[in-house]
Amino acid sequence: MMHAISLGVFLSVLWLLLSGMFEPLPLGLGAISVLLTLWLAHRMDVIDREGHPIHMGPRALLYWPWLLWKIITSNVSVAFAIWRPRLKIQPQVFTTQASQPSEVGRTAYANSITLTPGTVTIAMAPDGTFTVHALTDAARRSVENRIMDRRCAAMEGGKSPTPPEAVRAEPTLDAPETTDTPPVPSGKEHP
Amino acid sequence: MMEAVLQTMAGPLTVADWISWFCIGSGVFFAFTGAVAILRLPGVFSRMHGAGMIDTMGLGLILTGLMVQAEEPIVIVKLALILAFVFFTSPTTTFALARAAIHGGVDPAADPTPKADPAPAQPEETDPSRT
């Protein structure tokens, strides 16, 4: 229920920001749109911790500036690699282990890897093993030092590596895998 | 000193204009670099790095430069929303592209390196009959 209210507030604010009109007709249309969207999202069963991860909110504000800085620095280094008269790149594929307990956290981590130029997540296994393509050795090291992995896990709310009890403390319908049980493919992210 | 810096051939430029020039100029540079990367790098997966560059630094800097020029706060909010949506969707599409490439039989580990013969990379870019 909290997620539905939060999503409703978020959608209403988005409507007000994007329309910028406060006459009865646009406001009424906005209310109808918000309710329709909420109803559809409820029918699709996506209003939960996964579909609307508000629990990450405050910590995401700490993570994003750091990610932004990483994006800037890696952009500059990739730009240098590209403009060299003779290309000095070492394209390679490697695997890395993601330590986020939930699928939202892993998605955030995989997206962060892809957003950072020089590294692209090309496959995710259900047990949290990512296959990553790196353009240079330096880009590979930036993933293998696991700083981003730890920060992503911290954004989810756990210490790194997330202790299992922190996961059990907040049971959800589709419970994220704990570290001491064998991971079960949920089939949700791998159609 | 400050006055001299702000004086240009086209007349005086405000500080906001200078920030815009810097941001949009560097944004264009990164977008262009990304385009060069797509042309220059070998193989499907290496080229994705160039595309990621356009989505992050290219778009980010250009939109930041535009935000400085905004006369109403609402414009800044809208530009920031565009940026946020692209930052969420761009990795997703890149992931879909990578999945499609793997599904289509491209082996990421055997993606051509610059030392390798560029011939294997040819069919994927010069095959107009398929498009």
C-alpha cells in the first residue's frame, strides 16, 4: 500500500511538472491518468519493492554522484583510447560476481557497468554472475576492483557483502536469494 | 580581467553563455568521439562502448549546457527528466543489443581485436540486402 501511495504521489508530481497547468480540466485529466496508471500497475502486479524501489531512495542520492564521477572519468579515458592514432585497446570478456541480494540491485549494478563507457554487461546468470565486455585492461580493472559492486550493494541497504539476516528481516513475495541457499532461477529476468 | 575574458567578437558573453559554450562544445566532442568509436573500433561489442559514450557524456553535457540557458525552472526540470530517462533506458537497450548479438551467433570472446584480420567484421556493416 505504501508503494502504491508513493507511486501515486510520484506520478502526480510528474504530471504537474510536465503540464505546468493548474486549471480544473488538466488537473482532472491528470487525476484520471494517475488513477488509471495505478490501476494498470496494480493489475500487472508491479507495485512492490522491485517495481518501485523506494527503499533505495536516500542511499541512491549518495550513489548517483559517485556513479556520475565514474562515468566522467571513464568517458575521458575511453576518449583517449579512441583518439590514439594507433588504437591501443584490449577487447576482452570476463565474468564477475555481483553481490547484491535482489534483482533490482543487480539490475542497478549491471546498468551502472554499462553506463560506464569501457565496460558493458552482456549477460546475467541467475546466480549473479555477470559476463562483462571490457574495451581496455584498465576498464576491466575498474570492475574487478569491486568498488562499484560494493557501492551498489550498499545502496540496496545491506552492508557488503549483505548478511543473510538483513534479507530475511524484510520478507517479500518473491524473496531474493539468500547467500546460504542455492540460487533459484526466477525466470523473471531471463525470458 | 574578468571583463576582458567575457568580451568576444560577437559582443559580451555572460557567464551562463560561457558555461553553455563549454558544456555543449565538450558534449559535441564526446558525441563525435562516440561516432568515431563506432566507425573505428572492431567488432559489435567494442562499438557498444562508443554508443555508450554518446548516451552519457555527449547527451549529458549538451543537456547541461541547455539547462544553463533555460529561462524558466520548468525547462530545467524537463531537460533533467530527459537525461534521467535516457540514463535508465540506454543501458537496457545496450543489454538487449548485446543479447541479440549473442543470440545471432556473435561470440563476444572472439570479437575481432585490432591486430586480427578485419575481414570477419566486414559482413555485418556492408550488407545492405538485409536491412
